[in-house]
Amino acid sequence: MIASVQEKTTSSSPSVISEEEALQILKGEVPLLPIVAKASEERFRHFGNRVRIHILDNIKNGYCPEDCGYCAQRKGGESGIQEYSLKSPEEIWEDAKKAKENGAYRFCMVTSGRGPTDKAVDKLAETISKINGELGMKVCLSAGILDAKKARALKDAGLDRYNHNLNTSEAKYNEICSTHTFQDRLTTLKAAKEAEIGLCSGIIVGMGEELKDIVQVAFELKRLGVISIPVNFFIPIKGHAIQKSSLTPEFCIRVLSVFRLVNPDSEIRVGAGREGHLGSLQSMALYVSNSLFAEGYLNVKGSEMEQTMNLIRDCNMVPEFTEGIPEGWEDYESKFLYDEKNFPELYKHKK
């Protein structure tokens, strides 16, 4: 195995563009390809040709008292999703083992609810410690609002990153949620940062926001020193309560480029919605982003691992596993699309 790159816990490189330049990119006032080339230069400068694969494990689904309009698990959403309480440590452990076997770089545990109780934190800490110690796998947790005490307990257990997305700008936030505030999210990120946990926080694009809202989130994440930024594109499904925006593949690439150029040394992840909103431009996204999710999202299916691996390979890039990059990856022969067995009707009359 080739050794993995040592990760930083906070971003430090200055932004490459200003807020005004970011708006020009999103407005389409600058041609796409020069922007992608500029963003790609930063991506390869800091991460080479490596791609980190993240697998989400929804360890608690539904039963949520929050009313986040973008979430199928929100109270009163009537989305029809399966609800279940926090999985047992044994169930989570098995999910983590499977994720590692499938090539995940980081195991992302997600729970619904406003925030974890003290008892839940104890259970999560035990699980994190075991995954960290016995699998040697990096763990990210998304469990809602935290205070300093709970953040420290999770850090002591070996938590690598804590996810708490800003989702949209402060000005827009009360339009998508009323049960907690934008400031609540900032306070949680501050608690995690003070506990020396790496911050994972991003955005959901396509919720009726203005372009300036997207730019404000990109620069707020820079101010916070967020090292891992998932850029999600809203997937409208039953149970949501917000007005969706019309997204095009080109616009999604522009958004990813802005987040890379504002946060050049942060892990930019093309998140939920890449399969539907990016379409045939998914490969272009990897020249700007250096990580992605595989095997689906919280309540929506996504690309399977084999499809994800083929996407990475087609871009002449390599997946970064927990222990690094497997030797011989470059010699791996992908399945030949035009193999005879894929076209039985075409070849049935051959001599």
C-alpha cells in the first residue's frame, strides 16, 4: 500500500477569488472551462489525483423534533420513511467493517434529532473508539447540536471530524428551519473546533436561495477554517417543505469551482444529488472536488461502489483508502463496456 497523506485539521491557504469574482462565476459572466482549470490547479496542488470515498451510515432515522424543510426526517414531514432508534454498537460495527471492505476512506455516522443525550454520547464514543482502534478507520459523526462537554467526550474517543452543515446563509436560514437558528449551528461548530475536532460543514444548493447566499456560505466556511466541505445539490422528495431551484450541470460545476477557489486546501466533496443534477458532467466535478459519497445518501439511493470506482478510474485518478492507495491500482482493468456478453442480440448471428 502507498501511504496516505497526513491530513490537516483546519484550512490555511488564502482564498483565490473575492466575493465579487465568486458572484461573476455563478452568474455565468466568466467562461466555464477557464474557471474549472483554475479550480483544478488548486485541487491538484493540495490533493494530487487522489479521491476520498465516504460512506454514510444512517444510524438513527426519523423521530426528529426539528422542522428542517430540506429533510425527509423532519417532524410532520409525512415522507413515509422507515423510522428506527439508534442502532446498537454491534450493528454500527458491522456497517463500518463493510464500508472499509468496500473501499471507504472515512465512515460517516449520522443520527436524526436535535442533538445527542449524554447517554447517546457515551454509546457513540464507545463505538467510535472501537472503529478507530480495531479498524484503523477515520470516523465522522453528524449528530446535531453539541456543547463543549459532549464535543470533548467524542474527541477523547478518537472522533476525527464532526459534521454540522450550515446548509444556507444566515439571512436565508429562518426560511428553511424554525426550531433552531443559524447561530445554534455556529455554536456547535465552535464547540467541536475548540475540542480540536476537524470541522465538516457545507451547503445544500437549490433551495430557492440567491447567488449571494451561496457566496456567503463559501466565505463563512473559510472564516471558520472548515477543512471538509460537502457541497450538496437539493434532491426534492416527498416530505420536504421548501421551494426547489432549477439546477443545471454547468451551474453545479460553477458552484463546486467557487467553493474550491474560496477554500483551496479544504476537502471539497461533491455530495448528494451529483448523480441527478450533474449527469454527464460528474467526471468534470472530480477535477474540482477531491471526495465524494458512494452507496447513497441519508434517505436517497446513489451510485453503487463499482460505478463510483469506474468514475474515478475514467478520470485517471485513484481512490484513497484508509491505509492509502492499493498497489497495482493503475494496472486494474475495468470491465469493457462493449464486451460481447453485454450485447447478446448484436452478436447472436456471428459466424
